[in-house]
Amino acid sequence: MKIEYYDDPWDHYQVTDFLTKEEFNIVRDYHINNVKPLKEGRNVLPLQLISKEIRRILSPRMYELAAQVDPRRDHSNRVMNIEMHTIQPDWEHPVHQDIQIKKITFVLDISAEGNGTRLYERKDGPIVKTMPWIVNGGGGFIRSDSTWHSFDTHGGTEPRRTVILNIMNIFKANEDSNIK
């Protein structure tokens, strides 16, 4: 896993080679077979419906990423959330901040093409940067009151497939709570 750090418009990071090639192929195939595109809009497969095998691939990598992007904190005792998204072309999520219990966010790019996350200085814009689309990589950030962002599928011809991984600012009851 390779991480590059940026500070414009606020601190964020881009990742390449998040998973091994074999792991990525397993996750991608699972995503394609289990998160079918809807006629319009977005289809989301929540953590509870994602197989234990897939969670066991993604969770350790996300904890590894968290340890590198926020090394001052121990994230191993925090809850992981994972969602798989398939979004049809010409859909958009408005500018927003993540909810406060989301501590670290990473968007793993699955499909061959897509638009990366759009970053803003303020809620009312304008777009300062669009993160690049990086298959088996992607972009993320540590949540703060300045991390205004959005995402969309404007200009796409195929569904945008991603895995959203979050380290949550709540604590696990036991070591296996995120892999049930």
C-alpha cells in the first residue's frame, strides 16, 4: 500500500495498491455479483450483508491504513463500517461533511472508471479538487469540520463501484465485533 498526502483544500490522502491483486479480484468479483445496479440511483450493500470473508480482507487493510494516516491514535479498538456502492450514471450526492462518529474515511475504487471524491473549502463551494480515480486505491481523509466533499457519476457511461470504509469513533465490545 502506497499513501500520498495532500493539504489543499484540507488534509487528505490518496492510496494505490490498497489490496493485493488476489484480494482485489476477490473483492471486485464479490461486489459485481452482490451489488447489482439499480435502474436509477445508488444501490448500497451494508456491513451486515457483506460476507465474513470479504470483511476479513478489508478490515485489516483499513486498520493498517488508519495506523499510517493517523499514527497518534490506536484505532484497533474502534468499530469498522464497510459499505459497497454501485451508482448509475448522472447521480450525485450533495456537498456534506461526514457525521461526527466517522473518524477516518477511505473510498476504495472498484470499477474501471469513475469520478473521484470532490473536495470543497466550504459547503457552498466551489470544487477545489477532484481526487483521481485509482482502481484498487482511492482517496480518504480524517474527518474534521472543514472536510466538505461530494461525489457523483456525471459523465459516466457505466455504474461507479466503490467500497466505503470508515473507522468509527465508537469502541468495539470485543475483538471480533466487526467481522461477525
